[in-house]
Amino acid sequence: MLEILLISLAFGCFSGILAGLFGIGGGLVLVPFFLFLLESRGIANELLMLMAVATSLATIIITSIAATIMQQRLSAVIWMSVFGLSTGIIFGVVAGALAADAISSDNLRLIFAIYMLYVAIEMAVSSKIKARFKSLSTLAMTMAGTVIGFVSAILGIGGGTLTVPLLARHQVPMRNAVAISSACGLPIAIAGTLSYAMLGWHKTGLPEGSVGYIYFPAFLGVVMSSMLTAPIGAKLANKLPTAQLKRYFSLLLFIVAVKLLWAIFK
């Protein structure tokens, strides 16, 4: 268990810098990391993706709190939008966790890999999002939140890659869209963590240190180190050519996605 903690501490440094550099919640890199880590420990295949997704969501609780506090200090969070989306998010997350628990591990891995490819292409293109539609109504916010929560729970992400483009296309300034997304990551992560903890509570074959489907040693290691390195990434974002770095990062996502697909179809 100590070895897992140390490996997670090391990777948490990397994921924290990426989070600060690109403003990502971390799920896109954490889920594959947790997957490969658990796979190396001989965990049963049918548990791998569920544990990776659940552990990723648990880490997002901490990172989302930190990001929301920072955005609130900048007065960028529009709380009415957060509450409007969160109504649907909680329902969608619970439904998504139940759906993921019923999906085979290979199919869950396939869904995640396809989404990674999509994000990799989006980051490589780096097209600017333009406001094209009118503001979202209360009903539309709830429905959108449900979809965001459902997808995020299945993928183990904080929903930023879904929430930010949605809000930006509906006349929300990018600065506020990012802040709202950070705040919405908290209900996604809390509802997802509780759902996966309960769904896996009586599951057999889980490794020591698991709380339901959440693997606590890996969660602890990543959280402890990523919180320290995320500010470093944020500072580097102001000094490095982030547009070029995004293309390199998109290549990394593409390679990981192909590796995931290869493991399914080999």
C-alpha cells in the first residue's frame, strides 16, 4: 500500500501541474493513471474502470473546492447558474453511476477512450468558442445539468470539457463559464463519490484500502501532491506558450486513448 501511495504522490505532481497549466479538472489523465495502476496490482478486470472512475471523482472534490475558492475571490462565479445546473447535475450523476455499474468494464473503457479522442482533437484545433445562442432558461439549465452529470459520472471527470463550451455558446463570458464549471465540479464529485462508494460497498474482490469502488491510497497520494503543484502550473501558464503546449497535451491524450483501445481490441 505504501508503494501505491508513493506512485500516486509522484503522479499527483504531474496532474497538478497540468490542472494549473490548462485549467482541466484532472479526470482525463487521472482515470487512465488509476486504471493502469490498478491493473498492475492484479485487480479483476470487471472492477478496473469503476474503481478508476470513482477514485478520480473523489480527487475532484478537493481540487474543485480549491478552484472554486480561487474563482470566488475573483468574483467570477455566477451562483444562480451554478444552482440552476446543479439541480440536474445531482440527478444525472446518480443515474450515470448506476449506468456505469451496469456497463461492462471493456465498454466503459471504450466510452472513455472515445471521449479522450474527442477532447484531444478539440485541444489540437484550439478553436475559439463563440456565443451563438440565447441565454439558457431554468428548464434548459436543469436538463443540461442532467446530461453533464450523467456523462461526468460515467467518465470520472469534473465536467469542465462539457460545461464551459455549453455556457460560452449561450452568451456567458469565458471567465465566468470557467468559474461556474469549477463550482459545478463539486456537486458532480460529491454525488459521484457517494454513489460509487455505496454501489461498491458490498462488492467482493476489492483491494484493501477501498471505500466502495474508491481506492483510498491512490486518492490520498494524488490529492496531497497535486494541491501543491497546481499553483506552479498556474504560474507557468503565464510564462509558457500554452497554445503550443495544448497541442502536445492533445497528442498525449491521443496516445493514451489509442493505448486504451488497443487493450480492448488486441
